[in-house]
Amino acid sequence: MTTLIKNGTIITATDTYKADILVKNGIISEIGREISKIASEIIDAADKWILPGAVDPHTHMDSQCDGMTTVDDFETGTAAAAAGGTTTVIDYAEQVPGVSLAQTLEEWKTKAAARAIVDYGFHMALSEVNPGILAEIPGIVEAGVSSFYVSLDGHGDRHINDAELIEFLQCTGSAGALACIHAENGEIIDLFVRRLVAEGKTSAKFIPAARTPEVEAQAAARVVSMAEMAKAPIYLTCLSSAHAIEKVKAARDRGLTVYAETCSHYLTISGDRYEDPEGIKYYCTPPLRSCWHGDILWKAIASGDIQTVGSDHRAFNYAGQKDLGIDNFTMAPRGFPGIQERISALCSKGVHSGKISANRLVDLVSATPAKLFGLFPRKGTLAVGSDADMIVFDPKAEMTLSKAIALSRSDYTPYEGMKVRGATWLVLQRGKTIAREGKVMGRPGGGEFVPRAKFTLP
């Protein structure tokens, strides 16, 4: 099958130009002016951008959090991804204590294989660090999973101590993998939560007090120092605060291999939502911050100190899940949907507001995630030989984000009512249309597991 996309403006992380794209057998075979070859399908992209399919480096499909299961599995979650322009997700395969990494990987592959509409890879999320788990890491890398994750926000049995952390970093580094870290100090969070509960301060408006910017910054500084000792690269996930970014910038200025991810909600939604009567809808970790933190994050993006923007899509219902924490936030699961809204929200609040260029947008949501996680140039760019994963994007389209157009199974979206400029018009996966104007045409099971190469400096 051949597909010809004509008359559009191609935008990659480095270039902007007008050209046609010819696709054969799912691969970009030719890029040039006025391609006139016969094709099975011709798509007119006049007045639209042609972007590489987005890569979301941070999703949680069909997963457990705080004793509850997310409402989106790989079918509904990747349907929302496709509608928004994401053609590859890197999901967190969450190891349960006592279960091997190999078994965990197979379980997550099974979850995705018959359901995923877009392509997928995995981060291996460790619940424990011990000699047996560390011994498995090289074999998992050879199986095509080249990133491993630990969270520092645990306490008690879930606490990762300094010795375990440095062993984890040394092991991932020597195996050719990238260590992904959630940087919040779990022991301090536990202390703050216990104090808030004792004082009866358990409504949503007290969530930021349980996980302050300083708690995030302390953990980020700890990870940086451990990575320096281990001589290992690190990727700090979902950074939310100016305080944490300050630690990242200082490390990068010293020449350390430190990468930072933030999420679209930290750039577009502020912490005053916790004052709402239904403020528990917005409970995520780290929590939403005051607007000025978002301003600093945008500046860090512009300076190159933040490299990627993920969605951290972890969808729950308000009714029956999040609302259990209306009176006590500790009873609610953490996370919310956002994969469908990511590209339009970032285009509107970033590109159209003058904070970043369209090329930088592509870099943040496609090219650099693909490079850091061993997918480039198969994913993340538009070049001859690359997978024909593309977004035909209307930069002038205006719409209001709402649950009415969202495909997540969640009964709400945190972006409700946000007016944006820029919308995904058409999405192609390996040359086949999988979404058009918010309607998904791809089939469950059409997405493929994409083995990833070992980590190399981008």
C-alpha cells in the first residue's frame, strides 16, 4: 500500500519546509516537492503541519495505584492517544514484589498485545531493589526494554535507601540502560501527611502541603549526587517545581548527564484547582503547583534544561474512585487522564503564546523522547526510512477541551473548559490512518511492541 501526503508543511525538531511525503509499506520512502507518483491514498494537507507521530514517555495503562485499577486499559488509553496524535507510548510495566522482571515484562506485553491501537514500549518499574532483581536487568535490556524506574516517594517497606539507589544506578548504567527516577522524599511526605491528618487538614486544598516543592528538590538533589557517584545517566520524571529544576540546572551546568521530564498539566493547570469543591479530581504526584512554577518550567524548556513533556496518563473515575477522597485526600488514587489533550494544550499554551517554536514542540513530544529511549530515527522524525507515523495538524483550529470529546474511560478531564488553538486533524501509524478529527479508526491489536536500543547520548 502506498500513501501520498501532499501540500503540507513538514515540521521536525530541526527543520520546517514544504514538501510531499510518499509512504510505501509503512515506511517513508520519499520526501520531495511535487511528488506525482501513483498512490493508493492521497491526503491533501494544505494549510496544515505534518509532524512526526508523538512519543509519550510516561503512561500508566491498566495499572494499580493506591489499591485501585486505572479505568483505561491499553485499548481505551491508546485510543485517546491516537485521537490526540500520539503514535507510540512508553508505559510503566510495574513489578510486584517477589515477581521477576521477566515475568512482569511478559504480563505487560500480554496486556497490550490484543488491545493497543498505537505502538508501545515499556519502562520496567521496580518495586524493590535486591541482588536478584539487579541481576535481571542486563537480560531485560537485551529484550528491548532499556529504561528502569524507581520511585523515591515510598516509605517503610517501599523506601529505597541510598545503598540500594546507588547499586540500581550502577547496574542500569553498566547495562546500557537509562535510570528513570520519581524524585520526592517519601519519608518526609509520610511525616507531613501524618501531621495533616492529626490536625484534621485532609481536604484537597492541603495536598500541596503534603508534597511541597522543597520535598521534591531534596529528592532531586539526592538522586543527582548518587548518579554522580555511580557515573550513571539519569532521567528525572514528572518534575513540577522551580525548586527541583534548579537542582537539575546546577547538575547540567556541571556537565552531569541529567535529563528532566515535566508533564503537560504542570505547564497548563495550576494548583488553585485544589480549592474547588471537586478539587480531589486534580490529585496527582507531584501535585499541581502555583502558576509561577509553570512559568519557570517553560523557561527551563526554552533553556534546554527540560528535555521532554509527557502526559503521566493515569486515568481514574471521579465517581467511585477519586471522590472517595473528598473529605480525606489520602483515600483517593493519585493521577488523572491527559494523553489526548497533551499536544493541543502544549501547542496552544507554548507555541501560540510565543514560549516555544513549533520545532521545539516536536523536540519535546517526539524527537527527544525517541532519542533518549532508543527509538530514533525509527520514531521521532520524518525521514526516508523512518516509520510513517505522522500527525497532520491544523495549527489554526480552535476548540474547547472537554469530557464530551475525550476518549478516555475516565468520567472527567482535568482540562475541562480549556480553550486551545491547534488540533490534530489526521493521524497515521506506519502509513495507515488510525484517527481523523477525534474519531479513532485504528483497531485494537494494531499497535506493535517496539524493542528499544540501549541508551546512548542523543
